[in-house]
Amino acid sequence: MQILIYSYNYYPELIGIAPLMTELAEGLVKRGHSVRVITGMPNYPERQIYEDYRGKWYLTEKKNGVVIQRSYLRIKSQPNLLDRLFLELSFVFSSLPQALNGWRPDVILLTAPPLLVSLPAALLGAIYNCPVVLNVQDILPEAAVRVGLLTNKWMIRILEITEKFAYKTSHTISVIAEGFVENLIKKGVPKNKIICIPNWVNVNFIRPLPKNYNSWKTIHKVDDKFVILYSGNIALTQRLETLIEAASKLTHIPEIAFVIAGESKALEKLQQYCQVHKANNVVLLPLQPREKLPEMLAAADVGVILQKRNVISFNMPSKIPLLLASGRPIIASVPSNGTAARAVKKSGGGIVVEPESSDALASAILNLYTNPAKVKKLGEQGRKFAIERYSFEQALQQYEELFADVIASQTSTLPVEKLIKQ
């Protein structure tokens, strides 16, 4: 198959959808398929174009057999609502010439957000007469509205119309959690148009490693500590302040240390918050190189997931499979009726506590600190579940089968004259 992946984020970005789409593209190439990726100049999460890519309108690269076609982005480091709109529009218009510059795809995989990219994807689907598979990572504009990022009624209405357009023009919609399926059905999307393929983890790369003799722990001076780890995107859906407040309640136990790894600008604000709450047991680190990820996860005794109380069925943290695969238990400070809570409970690899409650979070941490047998059991159950449900090989197989099915169904509906021409 000739597969076109339309993804705003891609390698060398370290977190979010970028490493997932990179693994998927390269995995498909290894299975004998041709893959082109239409993406922007790398910028996430700093919201600054990476140094090697600045001042360029277009750039084509090749990595591990994948053709990567990059295009210009108008980006601001501290964007307001208008800046975010211009960012999406810049990718919409600049990426289209790249998408047209190459072989004709048999299928297009489009990742959302951003939503406006559904416009050029639909146009490409029509030009190439090929199906578009929409991969929904977060449900917009609902997510932006719930966390207070989007308040303008006109903008909300425009995005709601775009959302409906994206669902309608897609041949199939792949979602990453069952809660997303329910959400879309309520919005009138036919159930037979939706398939659930969870985000994955490479269980051979991320695996249980010994906590002792861990050089990462030594470098960051947490060698003899019970480490509580949060690593990844620091976004409006989370409220990391809850973790710092919990840390401040446990300063009387010097054996417990908290490690937060994230983007530098967010860390600056968290540093101030640590000082206000006298949380001297918190270590703040920049995002770690991907090759250090297994060692960092192995350094933890417990991984933490945080969400605000109004984040229910439109967001699913991709770090859940990572933590489960690492063999470390999860404490999920998330809404009990949300997609994240459902995933953690189903895995048997963690516990769910009330969101935005530092008391509940601190109590859960203390419970695991004093119960090593429970820590071990949760970690083992999580690892087992990750292998069974979140392995990359399973996801790759599902996407490969999905693409083959949608291509076959599209071909079967073509007029006889077009089939003869093909």
C-alpha cells in the first residue's frame, strides 16, 4: 500500500503524538508499504521551530524509509487565540503543495487535532479518489472549551462545524479510547464508522528494569529515594500544582522524592509554586532524550497521571501505556467516570483517586510507600496488561488491516469505468 500520513507533529519531537506517528510510519515501511508523512517544522512542546529547521518554507527528508515532507508554520511561543488560528491555517495552506508533490496514496491517515487540516485532507481524498481515515487523539473543540482555552462563541461554532465536516468526510474514524466512541455516537456519528485502536507502546523498548544501579537515579540524586514520577506534556488538562501540593504534605518523609520532567516554560511556573508551598522534595527536569526514557521510567517507584475534574471523555493520556509497560504502578488523579480512569482500572496496574485533591493524592502515595508488596503486584499486573492490550505490534497489525479494508471498500464502490482505467 501507498500510505500518506498527515500529522502536524512528527519526529524529532519527543512527546505527544509525534513519537507514535513516527513508530507507526516506520513500522509500516518495515512491513513493505510506502509511507509519506506530511508534517510541519518541528516545534513541540517549546512552540519554537527547532534550530536546524528555522527559516525554511519546505524541506523533504528521509528517515528509516519514510519520506518526511515538512512545510512552513507561523508559530508564536506564547500564542493567543488568533495566533493559534493562524498556526493551523499556515499548516493548512503550506502543507497542501507538499501533499501534492509525490506519489498518489491509496489511503490517507489524518491525525486530529488540529481540526482545520481536515479541509486539505478531504480535498486530497477527492483529488486522489482515496479514503481518508481520521485518527482522533483529542476531541475538539470540546476539550478546549472544557479547560477554558476557548471561550469565543463564534470560534467555538466554527470549530464545531469543522468537527462535523471532519467526521462526515472521513471514510473511517479511529479513536484511542472507548469513551471517545460514546462521545462521537452522541454527536451523530454512525457506530459502524468508528473503530477503537488504543495508542500503543513498544513493550520491548519500554520494559521493567532494575531500580538499583540505575545511572539516571544517580545523576539526578534520587538514588535512595521512593520516586514519584510525572513526565511529559504539561497542559491545561492536567494541573500539576496538585502534585506539588501533595509533595508539600509529605516533606516530613525524606525518603519520598517527586520528579517532574517537562517543557522549560512550564517548569519555571512550577518552580515558583514549589517555593510558595515549600516543596523542597520536588526535582524539576527538562524533557529527557527518548533513549533515556526506559531508564527514567525504571527509576520511578510510582508514575502519576493527572487530569482536571472536568476532563472526562475527550482526552486519553498516552503516558498510561508507557507507565504500564515499564512495570511501575500508576496513581491516577483523574475523574472516576473518565476515559483515563477506565483504562487504569481495567489494567489492574494502578489506583484512581479524586482529581485536583492533594490530600487524596498524598494519601495514595503514602499507601504505596508503606506497602511494597502492593507496588510490586500493581506493577506486574500493569506490565501484563500492556503486553496484552497496548503492544505496538498489535496496533500496527490493526492499522494495516484497517487500511487494507478501507482501500478495498473504496475500490468496490468505484464505477466500472474507473476500475477498468485502474
